[in-house]
Amino acid sequence: MNKDKLKGKLFFFLVDSKELDTLDEWVEYLDAIVHGPCLILEKDNELQLIENPFITKAQVAIVRGMRVEIYSKEHPPPHFHVLSPTIDASFRIDNCTLLNGEVTKDEHKKIRYWHKQAKPMLIEKWNLMRPTDCVAGLYRE
């Protein structure tokens, strides 16, 4: 995979290690292996790195049982998911419009308030989670 396309993403582990030139690139590679959606399997006494198709979401935040998540293989438009005992909904990153699910007016107002402050973090996490073959692509204003 093209090293420059994957820089700064959780999928940097897909870069051929022979392409790594600097210590910073090696550290980013290690970070992607440790935190990215991949597995290390041992076969015939050899460690093998593979993409894990089951790790497809990143938890952005969790507060009192409410989780905010972003999934890697997604559809447009860029969005985030809010899950709690009473909420299972998704919202656009650009304007916090409800895409799927149901929330009360009060819950949506509170989520919109949170979104106003958290939007830069949501954009960063969305872009980090994009695999190269994701139809949704990177977030752009």
C-alpha cells in the first residue's frame, strides 16, 4: 500500500515495512499495529500481520453508559453513532442531523451541544478510521 496515502491512519500497518525510512514512520507503524484493526497470528513459528475484518469501529467517547462510535467501513455521509440504554442513533458529522434511530428533542439538543465542541475530534477520528477502499472517503468541509 502507498505509504503517503496511509500516513496518519489506523491502517498504516498495511504499508510494506521495506518502505519505512525514518524512525517516526517506524513508530507510526508500531502504533498502527498496536491500535489499528489488525491481528498478529502465529503460523509455523512465524508471526503474521493481517487486517482484522471484525475490528471496524472506534470508540470516540464513553460517559455514563453512553458510547460515541465511528465505524471504519461506512457509507456516506460522514457520521457518528450514539449508543446508550435509551439511544441507538447516528448523526451527520457536519451538522449533527439525525440520520437513523430515534431520540427525544431534549436528547438531540444535548447531543447537538456536545457535537458543537466535539466536531474537530469526530472529524479526526473519522479520517483516521477510513480504509483505502471505503466508499465514504475522508471528511471534507
